[in-house]
Amino acid sequence: MDPTDQCDTWGRLASMSDSLKDKAVQIANMHNNISDTEEMPHGIHASAQKQISAEAITGASCNDSACVSSKDPVTALCSDLDGKAGYSYLRMFCHVMGQHLQRTLERHELIFDYAVDSRKYVTCAVQLTSLQGVVFSSGKAYPCQSTARHRALVNALSALLRIPLPAPGSPATPTSDLQTLSMVDNGCSKSESGQSSFLSLLFGCMAQHMQRPPRSRDIAFTFLLDTRAYYRCVVTLRALGSLQFSTTKTHTSKRNARCDTILHACLVLIKAKTGYTRASSKEESRLLACIAKHMQRTPVEDDVQFSFHLDSNKAWRCVITLHALGGREFTTPKPCSFKNNAKQSAIMYACRVLSETVPEFVRPGRMLESR
């Protein structure tokens, strides 16, 4: 194996014996293919970096993702080195805020205010119309509006995760507490003390599974460099049984690779705490939105189940089972030649029916009936 070529290292290590894995790691260290000259976020030191262990790369998979937290994080969480890039900051924020409110947070309740300075840099503030005085800011100005918006949402998530998320069905977080978490102070962020906002977000997610505040030495970052000079980042959560997370996407900069990995780790930690589910398509996102209107909480992964059936004519049907709505089922109206088309057709049908149905909690005493 060429020690200077790490393009396929991930795949090779999976099929090696333990002794060969250790040898490969030693060779990689000798050739200094993994470097970390870029400045790390404050609170993370170079000494916290380490070569990823071979055992972690081929770590045990978790067939059934935990949807509740456990005092023993190893039994409730599993390492995931194959995360998918591209996360919705807005959906994560709406879910976490919905947990604090103990209800579904509607998109129309959010207002994004943008201020442009003389350099044409943009500052973003997120306000909740239903909660007076609860405002979250990007903290500083950024060259483009989308970056300012993302930073405001990341800062908001970091703030909201500083306190324990209430369990489903428990009392909502008092508005006064949410106002205290609000980050705006004369247009600047109260929490901006030099520490990376993404790192603060990771610490907040970790804190939901710990009995003490996370510290810098509780995490470590490792960077893998391929032949194209693209980076892949692995984060090790030492305080949570040395769980490790990464995404399959590579980046030209270590900063972007690190952010992607942190967001993936946060998604897994939030999901384990609250049951948060991430829609894999616009159609699934629309279905979750339709379901949420018939519930008094945010939908979680176990609320929806997709099953597929192939008939003798090699045509597909998809059946959507909504466990949160009494096991109500929706089936593809007509068989489809392709599995994905059958799924989209079933989702469209389910959304149309749900949109025409008055939510159960709005009309007490009446049961929802499938069409």
C-alpha cells in the first residue's frame, strides 16, 4: 500500500487484520500525511489531535438507532463514520425550539432581520413572533446573507442547548429562561467569547448526554488527506465512550470538513435525545410538515414507516404507516415502475388527504379515518 495515497484508506482499513491496521496507522504517521497547521477553534489545542484508531474506523454498527437518552452513552449511541453532508440549520433549530416549547414550531413564527453595514456585510437576527424578547443574532457581519443566517441559527442552537431539553410531555421551558438564552445585546452576541460557534454547538449537544459541562479535552479532531488534497474530518467524543463521527464528503479546507462533521455528530446526539428525524428529500420534509399539523409535538423517526411491495408485474407500491396517527396507512394509488416514484406518489397522496382532514386535537371525540 502506498503510504502517500490515502484516497482509499477508509475502505482498505475495513478489510485488514488488526495488526495490519496498526501498521498502516504507524506508516501514515511516519509520512506526516495528516497535518493540522490550520488554526483550531479556541478551546481545542493541537495536543488534542490524534490519529484515528483502526478499531474506530471499523467500529460496530448500530442497527437500531436509539431515540432516547441513556446515562450510559455507549448503550444509547453508536459511532457513525458515514454521515451524509447537507444539513438544514433551520429544521434543527425548529426541532430544538419545539422541544423547549413542547409543541411544533411553525415556520411563520420566525422572522429573519438583516442589517447591511457600509462594507455591505450582513448581520442576521432571528426573532420569534410568539415569544417577545427572544432574539438570536449572527453576532457579527458576514460577506453574504446566507452565511449570516446560518451563523444566527447555529448561535441560536448553541444557546438553546445550554440547558437540558425537556422530555416529551413534560412542562415547556419557561419563556423567561428562553429570554435569558437570547443572545442579542446591542446587536452583538453575548456568548461570543472567541470560541467557535460550531464548537459551542457540539458542546451543547454533548451536554445533553453528560452529567457535567463538556471540556476541551473531551473531544479530538483528526483529518485525513487524500491524493486530491481534500480533507475528511473525524471527531472523537472522549467523554461519550470515545464515539467517533465523520461524513463521506471531503472538502478542500479543514474548516469546512470540521463543520460538516460537527453538524453530523450534533444531529446524531440530538436524535438520540429527542428522536429528531431528518427528511432525506423535499417530499419527506413535506410529509413531516403535514403530520406535524395533526400532532401537538414534533414528529420523530418512529412516527413514520415506509414499506415497499413488488408485484408479479415488477411494479412497486409504497405503504406509508403513520404510527403517531393511530397506525393510519396510505398506499400508492397506482403501481409504479420505479421504487422511488412509488414512494413519491404515496407521499403526495398522504399529504393531500391530511391537508383535507381537520386535525384530531381540533375536533375532540372524533377519530381520524383513512380513505
